[in-house]
Amino acid sequence: MLRRMSEPDERTGAWTLLTGHGHVLVEIARNPDARIRDIAAVAGLTERAVQAIVADLEAAGYLTRTRTGRRTVYSVNPDKWFRHPAQEGHRVGPFLDLLAAAGDAGNPAKPDEDHGEADQAGE
């Protein structure tokens, strides 16, 4: 049985590599005029959680918000440094470029059977 990496597995639990902040920042980089509800749906978070994360990211200088009529447009600052010491000296821009490009069609890139994804059950 082939299992997508995003599906929970009894052995690995239901964790993801990126935090909510990472998911939100990647989605904003991918779609700067996305609505909070759209970001929440893609990131798998509540709208309230996304609002708090956007406020955190704005306060830390990772993005800015601009009102255009009734809509909000976001702008990501690619020159900000990663916050964790393990990524010291690395800017977020190249990381966001990579992940945003992977989902340019509006869908996050996901492994599938055509790319030879290994069976998670240990085949």
C-alpha cells in the first residue's frame, strides 16, 4: 500500500516538518493576495490561528500588510534571517522561493505514485 507522506502513520505520529508559521509564510509567498480563510484552509489551521501567526510574522518583520480597497495584500521580506540558531546565516528568501515554486499551480507539491514514492509500511 502506498501512503502519502502527509498521512498520519502509527509509527511516526501526525507531525509535519514546518510549523504553522512556516506554512503560513510559504502560502503568503505563494499567493500574496490570499485571504485569511484561504491560507487557513491550505495550512490546515483555524482562521484565528492564521490571524495570530500573520500578526507574529508582521511584528517580526517577515511580512507587511497593505490594504487595497477591501482586500489585504501581503509582501514577504526575503532578506529576513531564519530565527533558529541551526539555520544561522540563512535568509528565508531562497527557502520560500523553493517551496512557493513547488506549488505554483495553486496546489502544494505532494509525492505521488508516479515519482516512485516508497511504501511507508516497509515494502
